[in-house]
Amino acid sequence: MNNINSRILLITLFLFSFSAFSQDSLAVKSKCDSLKAKYDAKLAAWKKVEILMKSNDLTKTRYDELLPAYNGLWKEACELQKKWFICKADTTKIKAISFEPPPQPLPPSPEYYDDSFDCNGVMTKPQLISISKTKFKNHIDSLYKNKIIPDNIKGVVVVKFILNKEGIPEDIDIYKNESGEFFLNEFAIEVTKYLRYIPSMCYETPKKVRMRQKIKFEPPKKESSKCDSLQVAYEEKLNEWKWMRNKMGKKDISEFEYDSLLQIDLIKYNEIYKIKQEYCSCTGESIDINREPPPPPPFVNKNENPFKIHTVLESGPELTQDSKNKIIEFLDKAYSGKGDKVSGEVNIKFVCTKEGAANSITILKEKPVDMGFGEAVIEAMKYAEFIPAKEKNGEAVNIRMALHFYFYNRENNRVEIK
């Protein structure tokens, strides 16, 4: 019995010791991971400062502000790395840590530095004349446009020269090539000759000064052409039309929404085709889309219907004569601007409500499709008034119906409704 109790006690002590060791191991691992994360964050901050110090747009003042951070962040990162290695018990790597930061990037080259020849007072800074800056930029652009400098060659070259009393560079030479493309040196000297300055002044007297100037070489940005603009417009219209078609095919769309989208579907496609025509005319390409749109997706939500449509009636709906005259008058005026030799046809479907109004109007057919007949008919239907359909009990009801509009090339009765 004593032996059994002793064994139980030993097993209990072993399990307790193992549990404590496991918890200590997890705590150490968590501490090491935390140190690693802090080291990575500090090193990333140092790299960000290094990138800023290498920027071509950096000023000398900003460079001087960043330099302490460059050195300080590196040392802090090294301290965290050392603690991380100690935590991992990997002391062999500690000796390889260099607390001395890498050589800092070179300071920016000033565009101007005060080195006058004969002024013992305060001198004004030379000012680049804007018109010469434009000529200078145009000359660089022409070097690229004429393929004298290939588009893949670009960079910055710093020139040095003496700016005379008239504000003209003299004794031009290369101070530093920051691009690595030494092919650009001769062009940098050439384009500097185009620069003109308001000279430095010492007590209102022009003086000569030594200067440095950055010359940036890069190909001119291509202006958006008419063809590019048409391509962008085509893609926008096409995506809008595709979104509509996708919406029409969804199961949760109501019949009212479906008919509303169907009503403008053909109009939107005509816009797409017209833009595509203009684009192909601009580029000389052959048009690659059909003149007629593909059939729209069928209405799938058969259970939803904003109107209760009746088919067994005592009397059908009838367009009042007064509203019919207004519609014909409106369409006759619209047709008068279509040209002498144009005829057309538009078929629509809609719901004639029990109040005698036309609702959910949809174009079923429009010929020709690019003359605006369909839009005119939709606009004219705002004048439509119907004697509503009635059931046998005399109650007015909703009914789906269609109308056909014909446009004829003749002097009188140019518009008919059937």
C-alpha cells in the first residue's frame, strides 16, 4: 500500500513539474515573439527614413531633420535585435550585430549656393525666368519625341556653372550624374544653355555667382487622344448596360423594375453602338459588335406582380380621342426634324391601369433604332388617357396592352397609331 501511494505521489510531482515547465516555455516564447515584432517594426521605420532621404525632391533642411532619426532608429533596432537573440539563447549571432548604421544617403545637391565673387553683403537668390523654363522643358520633350533620347532612358543630372550678371549660365559642366545614364551628360549641358535667370543682386547691383542646377530627364506624358476618350466612354457605357442586364436576370427583381429597365435597355445599347462606331472611325478598326442587342434575360420572378392583370373582360381599354390627338400632334412635331426620306415604326407594351393611365411602358420594336423615334413615343405617352377596361360586373381593372406607331414620309397624316 505504501509503494502505491509513493508511486502516485511521484507521478503527481512529475505532472506538476512538467505543467510548470510548459507554462514557462510558453511565456518565454511569447516574450521572444514580442521582441521580434518590436525589432521588425523599428527596422521598418528606419527603412522608411532611408527611402525618404534618397528622394530626389528632398530639401537640405528636411535631410538634416531626418539624419538623427536615421542613426537613432538603427541603434534602437540593433538593441531590440540583441535582446531577441538573448531571449532565444542564440548568443552566437550577437557578435554579428553592427550598431554603426550603414552610410547615410548623400545629401541633396542644392540648386543654388551662395558663392559670389565680389560681394561682402547679403545677396539675393537668382530666380529662374518662367519663359526660359518652358523653352527648357520643351527642348527636353523634343529630344524624346524625335527619338534622340529613347523613352526608357531617364534620370537626373546635376550641372554646375557660373551665372553671369545678365543671368546667363557660363562655363557649364557636370557636377553629378544621379541617373547612372552618362549618355545624358551632353544633353544636360546643352539644355542648360536655354536657362535664363534674374541675376543675384548685391545692394541692387547684379553679381556673378556659382550655381548648381538639377536637370530632370523623362519622356513627356502622353496626352489622352480622342480615340482613348472614346474607348473609356465605350467601356463605361458597356459596363452600365451589362449591370442592367444582370439586374434584369435576378430572381428578386419586381416586374415593375424589370419593365422599367427593359424600357431603357435599347436606348442604352444604341448609345454603346454609336460610341463604338465613333471609336472605330477614329482608329480605323472594323466594328466588332452587333447592330441589334442580344435578347434580354426573361423575367424570372413570376410570383411578384405589382398589377393584377385581367384577361377576361366585358370591354377593352380605349384611347380617348382627345389624348390621341395630343399624342399625334406631339409626334408630328418631333418627326418634322427627322429629314425628308425617313420613315419609322415603334411598338410598345404597357399596363393600362384601372384609372386609365399607361404604366410600365416598354419598347418592343424601334425601326430605325438610331433616329430617336422610341424616345419620342415614350415622351408622347405622357398625354395618354384611356377609357379603362371593365369586367362583366362593370368594375374597372388593369390590363396589359400594346400600341403600334407608324411614321410615314408624306405631307399629311404622317403619324398613325394602331
